[in-house]
Amino acid sequence: MMQQPPRLRSLLLSSMLPRLVLLVAVLSIILFALSFHFIVKQTDQLQQQSVDGLEQDINYIVSDTTRQLADLAANDIIINSLVDFEQRDNYLPMFFRSLNLTQAKSVEFALFDFAGNRVIDKNWNAVIPESLSSAWRQQTLGSSNAYSSVSKYGVLISVPVLLRGVAEGALVMYVDSLQSLLAPYPRLTNQLVTDSSGHVLFSSEPSLIAPNSSFSDFDDSGYAIKKADWQNLTLYSVKPTITAYREAAWTGIVLLAMIVGFVFIILHMVSMTGTLAERTLSTLYNDIKNRLNSDDKTSLRLDSDVEAQELADIREAFDKLIWDLTEVSLSNEQFSNVLESMGDMLVVVDQDKQILLSNKRFDDFCHDQYGEKNGILKFIMQKLASSQSNELTHFSVSTGQERFVHWTKTSLADANGNIRGDIYVGSDETEQRSLESHVKVLTHAMDEATVSIIISDIKRVGQPIIYVNSAFEELTGYSREEIIGHNCRSMQGDETSKQTVDQIREAIAVREPIETTLLNYKKDGSAFYNRLNLTPVKINGEVTHYIGFQQDVTQQRQTEQYLQDAREKAEESARLKSSFLASMSHEIRTPIHGISGVLQLMASSELTEEQKHYLSLAKFSIQGLLHIVNDILDFSKIEAGQLQIEENPFDILESLENLQSQYAIMCQEKGLALHFHFDLQGFHVVQGDDVRFRQILSNLLGNAVKFTDSGCIEVTTSIQQNADNSLKLLCSVKDTGIGIAQDKQSTIFDVFTQEDLSTTRKFGGTGLGLSISKQLCELMGGDIKLESVKGHGSTFSFTIMLEQADEALLKPVHHSSGVKREKGKKRKVLIVEDNDINQVIVKQHLNNHTTLSAKSGLEALEALNKMKVTFDVVLMDCQMPEMDGFEATKRIRNGEAGERYLNVPIIALTANAMKGDKERCVNAGMDDYLSKPFDAIDLIDKVEHWASIERIPNKHSDFSL
């Protein structure tokens, strides 16, 4: 007995259930993983917010309390109390009783005089360590600066009470613990503050971690910890990890319930779909069967609400075919015409499966297949053996593509109702399937596109919108129902550019594409900048629609404006900083030059041995001060981007030998051995910045000599040639000095940093030398590092990148082409200098020559025009009132001082040391450059050099800073 085939509903369920289970499992895993990741990420963000909030609270407490104390210190009552000793007891106690700056319960205030004696206090019972007491006194009473400290000893804030800009006393607030200051503030998580030793200064949950305990004693298993450093403290956020897991578990339960519900809904839909398909097909089968077996050929119809239109069409086609074959008798020619006129393929077979007739479409179809007609028909009959219709896939030989044909089988009966064979009708649905698939792909792609797409019909009145995708709804807030049928003008507003709208209308009027940006408004009224690209769509050569692509570029517009504002602010900041550094360079170097010049003049006079000793001490101090100033200016130039690395040929062996000779004397005075080792691989002349190389090595050698009392100093220098022919210089300075502690080595290259305060007190220094050396190495393509053991010496090693150079490129000193030297004459020199002291110093240095002085550029031009005598050299200060040296030099070169001074040698005297000073001097027409403070020998040498050469018209020599 033949086994009954399964029902359609069972087939659908058995086919879809495994796929549905797999899909649900994959979705469950992905959703749970994403949920867990999101919860963990949210927990981490919450802890970061907690740490940031704690840092803001501490900053706010310290800064706000310091500001309030400063306001109190500026109060006339406080200031008068430090000078009004007789009356202050009448009003000062009442004033102090009213003080209340924080929410902490135990707050102590005190007013101290300049000597550090307490004048009056409120609740002052503080026991402050000597180091903390000394620190605030030195900072506030000694330096007139505010001071704050947060440590295990409590919170201490002091501000100076200023009288004429000098601290005459100090107002001090002390809280015994950070816990009482931070306790009133709300907390997102458990928060801690510890000092560098792990001592707990504040705990938002004392029951979890007690204040004044050690954080290292806390068992952090089962807790998520986030920390951040603030000054010398460490801020923590502590949250139990079980919280995140609990949230993840609840999320998983909710997701699981949703997925289970989704599964039941899908199963129900599949079951209903199968039931409906079974009922429809069964009804159609019974209808056809009854009509074939019944004398009454009236069609049995399904309810119009249940039967699908496609089934009704099939039913009507079968009715017509059966009527034509059984009830209507036509001639062979007429019947053949009917068959050929059919749009479908048709073949009729008898009970022996032999072909009785077929139309041309079926014959053509068989010619386009592999195999013979009978074989193709056999394949079709096998597929329809158990069903009345089926869609089969065939391969087309001519196109190489698959063809989809829907075949239908109908029994062929004679006039008596006897079955004589079967009729097979095939409908080629390949083109329709391809078209439907293509339309579905395009529709899906447009609807799922991330760019807003809109289509309007310009042939209809008002040019209404006929399509928008999902991205349009997300962008504008309008749903499809709200916008379709309306014009885009509904998204325009008062701020929308009328000119841009007119441009769009003009482009549409002439059927041209356009791309523009205009201000539109969303449904909620918020404005956004819309990047709109309109493209015409042609049908049969006529533009009937426009398709628009929209993109929200509001953030891009805001970013462009922000970048423009930031660029302008950065340029203005760089200009102001450069101007400030140039001014500071001039203002600092000018008085140093005055002191140095006077000391040089004193050295040339008759002095006792004691006076000479004092003079040498003063010169040494000036050199130290100038070294500090140069370090500060170098650091400032690096920070401002003003420091420029030169690329000139120099003899590195000569530079090393000069440094060896210079520091050999210093080492000999301290009883130290100095050894230099060279391995230059024959590269004596290289291309690079000789001045900065010597500055780096001098800093390291100076430190080695300073911090070494016995033993030796070794300097090792080598050069390696890279594959690209560039050179890498490796240099190390090793000493047997005091060494550097391991915990201090990581900060030794920081700005204003030395190992500790005792080092500064004993050896001096600014703490800038190593920082500048590190930055110079990096600017020259290298780096610097330290190896040291406390008490056993240090080794500083650095690298810089150089290039090969030809020895012939080395510039000789004082040899300009096209000049002739002339010596032995007494020269006439015009000194243009606004500083009286500098005028006196220069005149004394040039007492063997005739000099005349002017205090500004205007006076210099007047003197050059009115004096009959012709000056041989002009010494020109760069910064002067009324007219500076640059402007005066330009006017001299332009002939405003007369033809005789067009080529007069002009030597710049400047206290500036910034990037661009050399270029400004050259552009103004100056011949040489002296940077203050300068030695008398350098000044005399330059004056005699330039005064003794025969000038070539309109030629000015190049010089280096």
C-alpha cells in the first residue's frame, strides 16, 4: 500500500523548525553578549564619572576655599589688623567668630603676622608637622603666594595678606581630615582618596573601608576598581562586580522571554499559513475533480474572501481550456491557430505518454534545452506525477541562464467523459521572476540605505513627494504617511536661504541636476543643514521625476566653524606668546648687559687684589645668571615652537676637543680625571647644529662636574652610518658622582625638576638643563636616557641624527667675498641706543674711536643728515621708542640719510634672542649682529672689521646669530 504523503503544513513546519531553532540560538547568544558588554561598559563609564566627579569636588573645595580666603585676606579689617595693633582687639574677634567657609564641622582658622606668630584664631587646636608648617610659611609668608596641602595630616590652605604687594601676614584654614570636607557631597559609587603611601584620607562608605586605614589591607576581590591620580593623591571608585552580573542576569531573562514569545508567534504564523494553503489547494483540487467527474460543468467557486486571485485566474484558464478541448469542435487549422496563439507552452499526451500535439512555443522551448523532446517531456511528467502543478527550473542553452517555468497538468477527456490523456501547460515566469527580484532588491536597498532618499513627481501639480525611505524618516521626523503627497517646502523656514531655494527651482525648471546645502527644519522644529543632491529621472526621454539624496551636515558645519575659530585663536596665542618672549628677552638681557659692561670697565681699571677677587665673583655670578636666563628662554622658545635647529657643516672633532679643553680646567680644580674617547669612523665634518650639540654635551658635562667630588668623568662619542647614508651620533657621559635614586629617575627630565630639595640647596640650578637637553635631542631626531645607582655615579647617553658634509663647505671666519681690509685708523662711530647705561658702556669700550650717540631712530637719521663728518660704522639698537632700529635701517638704505650712507656698515645691538630676529635684521639691511650682553673684545673686533673694509654697493654680508 502506497504511503500517504505528508500534508503541506507538516512539510512547512518540519522545514522551517530547524532553521528557526538555529536562528533563535544565534540571536540569543548575540543579544546576551551585546547586553553584557553594554552593562560592563556602562559600569566602567559610571566609575569613570565617579572618579572625575571626585576630582572635580576636590578641585572645587581647594580652589573655592582658597578664593574665599583670598577675598577675606583682601578685606580691610584683616589688613588693618596687621598694622593697627592697639584697636584690632576691638573688632577682630567678632569678625573671626563670623567666619564659616566650608560645610565641615571641625574647621580651624588663624591669622599670622609676617614673623609667623599667631595674631588671632578660631577653634585653632591644630598640631601640624614641622615640614607642613615650614612649607606654608615659606610659600605664603616668604613668597607671597597661596598654598594648599591635602595629606594624611589634614587639609591646610593659606593665603597671604598683602600690603603694597608684599605679604605682611597670612590667613590660614585647617581641617583635620579630608573626610569631613567631602562627606556632604553625593556619590555615584563607593569613593576613596589615598595618599602616595596608600593611607585612606576619605571613604564615602566607612563601613566598607574605614578612613585612616591602609588601602592595601582592603580585599578587592569581587569589586571593580577605577583610579586616577590627582597631584600627590590617588582617587578610587569601588563598585561590587555582582551588581553588573545581576543586571546582566535580569537582562538575559527578559531577552529569553522575548525570544520564546517570538518563537511561538512564528510557529503559529507558519501553521496558519500552511493551513490556509492546504485549504485553498484542496478546495481547488476538489473543484476540478468534481467538474471532471460530473455532468454539470458549472464551476464550484470558493468564497471570494478566501480564494486568491491567482487561483481564480488558473481556474478560469482551465475552464476555457477544457471547454475548448471537450465541448467545442474546431477544425484542425482553427485548433492549430488557437494553440499557436497561446502565450504559454502546451503539449498533449495520450495514456501511453506519447505526444499527440504541441504548440510552437513548446517546440522552441525543447530546442533550447539539452536532450530530445521526449526526454524533456518525461522529466516534466515525472515532476508532476504526484501533483497537478509545479514550478520547475530548466537550463537555457542559448542564454546560459536558468529558466523558471510553472507547469500545470489537466486530464484530457472525451465527450463521454473518458480520460484519454493529459494536457501540460507551461508558463515561462523567468522574466517576471527576474523583474520582481530586481524590484525587490532595489526597493530594499533604497529603504535600508543610510542616506535619506526622496522622490518627487514633477509632472503633477505641486510636484508632490511619492517616496521616502526610512533614513528620511529618521532624519526629519516625518513619517511616510505625513510627507507623501506634499511638497518639500514644508521643511523650509524663515532662516532658509531664499537664494538657494531659487537656485533649486531654476535647476528643476530646466531639468538639470543640482547639488547644494540649505537650512531645513525637522518635524519638531529643530534646524539642520541639509546637503541636497537632486538628479532628474527620465522616462522615454522625458524628465518625469527627481530623486533627491539628503545628508545632515550640521555637525560638519559646526566642526568647520569650530576649527576656524580654534585656528584663529591658536594663531593669535602664538603671536602674543612670541611677542611676550621677545619683550622678556630684551628686558632681561638689557640690565644684564649693563652690569656686565660695567664689570668689564672696572676690570680694565687699577684694582687691588681683593677688589679683583670681588670682581671675579661678580663676573661668575653674571655668567650664572645669564646661563639661567638662556635656559629659561630656550625652554620658552621650545614651548612656543620658536626654537629652530640649524643645518650647517661643522667639525665635530674640533667641537669635542674644545669642550675637553674647557672642562679639563674645571676637573683639574676639583681633582677629577677627565677622559674623552672618540670613534668617529672618519666623519670629522658633519651637517647639523653644532651650537645645540655643544649645548647638550655641555649640560651633561656641567652636571657631571658639579655632582662629582672624586673619581673620574668619561665621555664616549661614536658615529654610525645608516643604510640611507645618514649618520647617528651616540654620546655618553659617565661619572662617579652622587648618583640618582631609582624612584627619581623617571622625572629627572621633567621641567624644573632635580632629585630633591637638598640637591637644589647644595648645588643650585634651575632644573631646566636636562629638560632642554631632552627636547633638543628629540628636535634633532634622537633621544636621551639615564642609567644610575644612588651613590655610585650616573651615565647619561644621548643620540642625534646628522648628515655627511664636505669639509670644503666649512665657513671661514671674517672672510667675505669682494672685500678689502684696511687697519690702523681711528674710526667715527654713531651709537644709536636708548639706554643711557648701555651708551656709556659702548663709548668706554670704543674710547680709542670717535663716537656720537642718538637715543632713537629719528635722532639717528637727523644726525646722519646734519653732521658734516661721515661715520664709518653705525651701532643700531633694535628696540627703541619713536622709531626702532629696523625702521631706521630701512630708511637709511632707502637714502633718507643721504647717498653717502646708502652702504654704511650697520651692526645690530639687540637683547632679543627669538626665532626671526636674524631674518628681520637681514631684511632691514643690517650687516652684522651683536647679542647683549657682549664682550668688549667682540664689539671692538666687529667695529674695526666692518670699518676697515671697502664696501661693494648694494651688497650686505650674511651673518649668523
